[in-house]
Amino acid sequence: MESNNGPNGVANGTKVPEADARSHRKTFSAYQHAIYMNGVQGVLPPLTTDPNGWEAAAKAVMEPRDFDYAKGGAGAGETIRKNREAFQKWSIVPRMVRGNTERSLKVTVLGQEWPSPVAIAPVGVNKIFHPDGESGVARAAGALGIPYVLSTFASEDPETVAAAQDSASSSGPGVRWLQLYWPQSVDQDVTRSILRRAKAAGYTALVITLDIFSMSWRPLDLDNAYLPLYKGASTALGFTDPVFRRKFRERFGHEVDEDVLKGALEWENTIFPDMAHSWHELAWLKQEWDGKVLVKGIQHPTDAELAVQAGVDGIIVSNHGGRQYDGAQGSLEALHEVALAVGDRAEVLFDSGVRTGADITKALALGAKAVFVGRPVVYGLGARGEEGALHVLRCLLADLEINLAITGVRNVTDLVPDMLRKSNL
């Protein structure tokens, strides 16, 4: 008997007969086999395997206002709805007898090989969802070799999260990026400090989020009169930064920890200055950061072209999961046009609305090199902590691998638009 904690193995603690473990351990779909084998002993999965049930599982145990913060979007929620509808407009056209019994989910992104085309989207304030927080999600990512993107709005500092990810990895340091809500020039010293810390902690790329230089109108949070920032739940990066702490002390005459609300307001003014950056300012950032730079929030091919001209290494097609502006197109609607505009001049990645293996298949076929998963992982975390986040990720990867096999695809890199058909829904 043995358990397998490797990147392609079964769930932690899951027992699989030795012969079967050897024959299944190399594929993400081994998780399906492990679940059925556990069923022989009357053991059920830690959480539903139905992606439509993860939200309800989280709602059943989370504090209502914290659940609303995770679920909520801008305005009337039209953008969230259209994100899902955009996937439903596309259908996969399967091919048969393709000799695809040996499959690979491996992709190369920004020169690094990933075991799958899935990464953790930057989501803040994880500790309001579950005490395991960002570290719990990072450990789940580390166990599967999945890249992790830490939010500027995180409830844990970047050093702690980096150590958590690496502690669960069986193949050396994990791939991790830092998402940056970019301060204005008056706080360039804070930005420099953040970049130095990120570099020292092994973060290899910056993800500059373009669509949130000010807070959006989110009715669920407004009805609850609840912004976790003002409780100090999303200030870890700022409150642990020596330059931010020094500037706060010089301005107010005491330490930031002595007045959490005032500190939170100052951190808000630093990262959400209500002013957008210009494309030419990226030159300063690239000078200060010797790693890769990506921009997140692109929805128009002209903006994609401007980003490429500004020298970015990657573009993330995203509408912030519907959290920043309402009435927008589903993010998937923008993907193919952006991918065509960019060509091979920068990596094109995708975010917003991913829920299933079929969704990942469609995004990759339309031009994305990889996708980011946000709310499903949050729901898994909220429902069962680190175990729930790990379960959700394993379900997604198993679903993707099996979906590809049955539709006649050997490698995810073989996916092209011709494998899809669009309806007029």
C-alpha cells in the first residue's frame, strides 16, 4: 500500500493498491481511479466532484459576508453571467481513433515547462475564506506543480506564501508570480521595496493588473457594508514592507499596527490611487524588475498591440472575473481576436469564468497558452481549507485530461480553433 503526493498522483493520504498505483500515478486522471478505489472501502471524496456544487459547499460553511465577497461581482452581475455564457457558445468537436492513449498536459510558458496549463489566479484576502489562507492554496499548488500568483491584496506576506508553496513541492521551488496593484510615482520607493522582496522570495514574474486602479461598485459588499481591507485582512504586503512602514511612521508618528484602519486606508491610497498608469511607464517598471512582466485585464486587440509595443512578455485576457465593471462581454469572446493580434510576440494567457476541464480545452483552442483559476479554488478553500483547494485542482486536471482523451487530443499543445464550433446562443 502507498500514498502518492507527487504532482501527478492521487490525493494526500489516499490508499491505492500498489499495482494500480504504478499504472496510474503518471496521469492527473489517477485521481478518478483513487476516488473509485476509496469507494470500495466506503470512503467518499472530501468534497463534491461536481463543479456546479463547489459554490454551494462553500456557502454552507462560510460566514455569509465572506462568501458574498468571494461570489460577488460588479453591478447587476451581467459580466459574471456573460463569462459563463461565452464558454457555452462554443462546442468541442471530437475526433475518433486518434491513437491518443499517451497524453500530455505539459506546456511551456515564458520559457518554463509547466506540468499542466493551469495556474492559480491572484485572489486576495484568502484568510477570510478559511484560516488556511494563501498558504493553504500555495501548498495545494506546490503539491501539483501548479504555478501560483500572489495578490497584492493577500492576507499573508509573500515570504510566508513562498515557503508554503515550496514546502509541498517534490521538484524544487515552485513557479510563483506576484500580481501588482501598481502605486503611482509618489510611492516608487514602496514599489521598489516590493519588487526586491518578491525577487528574494523567488517570484519570477510580475502581473500588472490594469482594470482596478479604483474600487468597483459591488452591491453584495455594499449591502453588507463590508470591505475586508478596512479590517486589515488584505494588508499583509504593505504592513510587512519596511518602506511602507517607515513612510507611515514618518507621516503619522506611530507604527502602522497601532491603528489598523488608518494603516489600511493608507495602503488603499498607495495601491488604488484612482489614477491609471500609461503604457510608457512600463519602461520604468521593466528597468526595476529583471524578471518577466505581464499585464492582466486586456479585452481589446488594440490594447494587446500597445502592450506588446510597450515590451511586455505576456498578456492575460481577463475582465477580473466580472468583479470590476458590469455590462462587459464574456472574457472568452475577446480571446481569439487578441491571440491573433499578438501572434508569437508575447504569451497569451486567459482568466475569467473557468470552471471545468472543457472550459480549459476551449480557452486553449482559442489561443491561450494556459488559464488561471480563481473562484473554484476559493470555494474549495472556503469549504474544506487546503484539502478543498487541492481537491478542486485535482478534479479540474483529471477532468481536463479525460476530456482531451475522449475527444481525440494527444497533447494540449495540439488544440486549435478548428476543434471548436460556435453556436448563435
